[in-house]
Amino acid sequence: MHFDELLAGVEKDDLVIPASWGQGRATFGGLVAALTFQKMQGAVQPGRPLRALQVAFVGPVTVDEPVTFEVELLREGRAASQVQGRLRQGGEVRLAALASFGSERESSVTVAADPAPEVPAPDACPELRHIPGVTPEFTQHLDMRWAFGHFPFAGKPAREMGGWMRFREAGNAMGDAHVIALVDAWPPAVLQHLKKPAPASSMSWSLEIVHPRPEMRADDPLLYRAVIDQAGGGYGHTQATIWNRQGELVALSRQTVTVFG
């Protein structure tokens, strides 16, 4: 089942996520965040795009078991809407999210974003291939090419990690839900410091979408670069920037991750 089919499934009472979207003992976090956002977006009046999303990964979401969504419109002002969403499984909250949507306002302030760094084209970058039993199952749905840093468990102390990313089966458009899923696909940047496999997971995640949105085709790759701000005591703090193929800013991300190694 490809990504767009799962997005359409959020309107069902009990959505079942197949094992091909697994990530260790859980479901790929970017997918469950994107699905929850898709449900939250339906509570907001048209013309108010997503500006910011905060996600707490409360517990692992199991594949092949039904999930349900709860959405509450907390406030709808003249230009902005605040929405809370939860994903439940087995009667327990497994993901909680808060999203801010807002239409454009009149302002004299305009500051251009920095362009993307120069990197090789996607085909010239090393590919993260899906290897059953080695790489997470969900990676079979994504085309990821390394342009910054090293692969996980390389034992190299770089501060950056990232590269090009896109869905192997592109849908009809690149919506915000697609961006959410792609951004969370990258492993924590701290994992490249380790010399052998060790578990790690996102604890909290904050994503900001830039509007007006730059042009993006469904099959175009996005460029992702994460930088480690600090890591220690089993936790890591990273920030990331995402651009389109033309080097225009798309989104900004921050994560707190746990690492057991």
C-alpha cells in the first residue's frame, strides 16, 4: 500500500497500517505523524495552510493493528486556527500533535531565505538501499540519497547528515502530508557516531512549513540537511533544513531523539 492510499484511509473508522511501513518494533513515525496531520487538516477552513506542527511520539504504533484518530479544533480566529490531534491504538494515545494553520496577513516585513548548499545531483549520491532485516521496512517506499555526513553506525563523528529524498511511487501532488513523512524519514544524525547498531527514536518533533510554498512536483526530490546541536546522556538535539530541487526553502525541523548506545 503506497503513501497516498494510506492518506485516503484516515477517513475510515479503523485504519490498519501494513507491515511494509514498519520501523523496528513500531510504525515509521513520519507516516503516523502525516496521517494524524491529514485528519487535523480537515478540521480547518480552506485557505489556511499549515504553518507549524509539534508532535510527541508517546508510544510505539504497531503495524497490522487498527488505529483511530481524534481531532479537536481549539480555536479559530480571523487568520489562524489551532488544532489538536491524537492517534490511538488499543485504547491508548500513541501520538499527540498540535498544529497551527494560518492565512496570509498584510506585512511590510520580507526576508529572503538562504539558498540551499551546493551538492551533487541525486543520481551522483550514495543510495540507502532497502535490505530486508537490515534497514527499516518503510525504506522500501523511499528513495534516499546521502549528500551530507555518513550512514548510520559508520563510527564517524560528523555533525551533519542528510541528502535527497522522495517517494518511489509518487502521487499526484506534493502536499504538506508528503513533506511531513519525508522529513522524518532520515535516521537521527547522532547514529553516524556509533560503530555498531543501537536503538534510537524520536521523542519530540517540531516542523515549520514555509509559505507561500515553493513549486514542487510529486516526483521531485527534496534536499534535507540536519545538524547536531548537542548530544549526551542518551539524548540528541538536532535542527534540519529542507529545500526543493531549485534550492528554495520548504521547511524547518527540530527534533529531540533518544539513543541507546
